[in-house]
Amino acid sequence: MNLKENTNLVFQQISNAVQEAGRENDSVSVIAVTKYVDVETASALVSQGVQHIGENRVDKFLDKYHALSDKNLTWHLIGTLQRRKVKEVISYVDYFHALDSLKLAQEIQKRADHKIKCFLQVNISKEESKHGFSKEELLALLPELSELDQIEYVGLMTMAPFEATSQELLEIFKETQELQKNIQEKHLPNMPMTELSMGMSRDFKEAIQCGSTFVRIGTAFFK
């Protein structure tokens, strides 16, 4: 594993995808997902210019957050969050990417000591194995969600099936983008809906074509 080469390659590939999509160079942020590496490796990655760190689990998030607290980093919790764990972690989080129920939103409202930037997770592909709101469920819950003023709903997050073709990826990501714009046009309180968290190591190119502003990259950094 050569972190320097891998990091340079990831950022170059993202830059190429952004240019191919006809977008501005700074329109996509790269989140390094460090769930499979230790603190030392994550720190080495930061020394290569990574500014966004993403973790799936609360314990791993807290370990790295406290170990790297002297760095000027943006912290993303990207995995499923149990309601009983919210109080342990939420006030350390800059962005939470997996808000998938009204009850979880209400728990964040109760526990957060500042406004938390959250992505509403949507299950556009309707996979039974994935968490997230259906489109219909989310639209019905928007009025209740928007009343929770400790949450800033910055956008939507989705994941595509691992085996999806490029065309299927484009359809899933495009539908997510259309839903984001639909919600944005409602001008609801606490719902700017300007961001999209879509795309991982295998499918970031299609996600960027469809407006993703945050891509979550793990394996490409550490192969």
C-alpha cells in the first residue's frame, strides 16, 4: 500500500470525473472512509492532504476523533446510528449521513448541543438489505422533520446496489438528485437541501455526473 500514490490517484480521478461532468473543480468533497484502518494510517492519510474523515461505527469514530483532534478536519459519521448511541457521539459530528427515521431525528434533536448537518438517507433502489426512507415515506414526513431545529437537513444520501450497471447507477443517482431538488423547492424550515452524498470507490464517476457533492472513498485509498 502506497498512501501517497493512492491519494494522488484518487484526487486525480475525482478531478477528471468533475471535469467530464462539466462542473466546477471545488464542487465535490472527498470523504476518506477509514473504517478498516488504524489511527496511525488515518493520520498518515491526513498528512497527504485529506481533510474529510468518515467513519461507520461510533467507537471507531470517537477513537479517531480524539486521536486526531489537533488536526483541522471535518468529521463525517456515515454509518447506521442506533438511538441509544446518539448521546455519545452526535455533538462531535460535523455531518451525519445516515438519518433514516423520524425517531432517530427526534433523538438527535434532544441530544445535540449545536445544530447538526444531516443527510436524509433514501433507499432509492428499494433493496431490502439497505436502510433509508422510501421516497413516498420521506415526502410524507417532511413537515415533522422540518420542525426539528437542531438539525440542518443539508441533502440526501443514497447507496446503489453493488452489482448495478453503469446505466442503473445513473438512473438511481438521477432519481435521488430529482428528489433533492423537489424537496429544496418546498423551502421548508431547516432544509436547505443543497448537497448530495452519493458515490463510493466503485461508482463515484456516475454519482458526480448526477450532482453528488460528497463522495465516500475507502478501498481506493488503501488498496
